[in-house]
Amino acid sequence: MSLIAIIQSRMTSERYPGKMLAPFLGKPVLAHVVERIQISKINPKIILATSENYTDDPLALYAKHLGIEVVRGSHENVLSRFILTLNKFKCDAFFRVCGDSPLLLPLLFDKAASIYSQSEYDLVTNVFPRTFPVGMSVELIKTRTFIEVEKKIINKKDREHITQYFYGKEKEFKIYNIKCDKVFDPNLKLAVDKPDDLKRLEEWDQNKNEDYEEIFPINEKK
């Protein structure tokens, strides 16, 4: 079973331009995202899928500095970037990773891969419904299924939020949702959306005496 992780990101966020290279706990946000994936047991190959716009040149350059591959494509059509990536890097399934999530839980990558290997789901996710905070989303999509439905996805928003098309179609797709075994504050958000999120997340991270796996235990029941 071959898996890759595709980080979707660009520098032109409306609310916080350049956030991917903003310093967070001593290094850019993107470095934390990459490291969180790399310390998972499965440690998949990582590719940054960003745009061809000159504004994303610094992001692509830094990704190469981190030793990860870079694929560049359409600025608005995120789905087409994923297709370009999948054409270049063959795999059975791929993780879709948001680049604004420096506090990802590595165990979720391992859990999703384990579940997928047992039954080859079309989508293994932890956001349907969401029981983990925003910023800890993990989605593992079967490549064959994704490529087969790509031409059906014509809505602009669905081509930007590439897994949105799958949700609510349980009769058409085989979907597994990973659940957290602990209820958390629904207002807790661990993604970087605005400049003041960096300080808030740093304070949240530094005030935790437990491992993240203890804070957000995975429910082993389906």
C-alpha cells in the first residue's frame, strides 16, 4: 500500500497573507506541518501543492529547503493541483493536509492508514462529523476513486475544497469517520487563520502538560 501526503497551501490567504511562513514556536508554520507528518509511524512522502503565482515562490523555495517535493498549478482550482500531483506521484491513496495546521496529531495519520488498509475505504476522515478541533483534520482518499469522480466535480467551491463533494454521499462512497473519545470545547480552533492565532496557539501548546494523544484520545469503536 503506497501513501503520500499532499499539503495544499498558498501565500495569498485573505485573512492572513503569508501565514505559512510566519514564525511559530521558533520556525515557520509549514515546518511544523511537515514535521508532524514525518513523525507519524507511516511517514508518507510529502508534497506541497501550491500555485504557479509568483507570490508562492517563497513558499515553494522553503518547501524545497525542507526537503519535500513541490507541484505548482492553478491558483484557484485546487483540485487540479491535486490531479497534477497524483499524475506525478503514483499512490494507492493520499492524505489531504491543510497547510495552516501546525499542531496536527501524528497518530491520526497512522490510524487512518490502518483503517484504510483493512477495507480500502474511499475516504477515511475525522470531520464527518467533526469530533476533533479545527486544525487537526485528517483525510485519506483512495486515489482511484478521486480520479474517477474528478470530472463530475464542477462546482467551483467543490474544486477548491476537494473533499466537500464526498460528504453526504454515503450511498455512493465508502466513508469511515475517526472519532475523538473526549468532548472538547467546540470553540477550540487549532488552525492559523488570523495573525493573533499564532500567539493563542503558542500559549495553548505551552500550557499543556499532557501528550496530545492523551488530550485527544481516539475512539476505537466504529
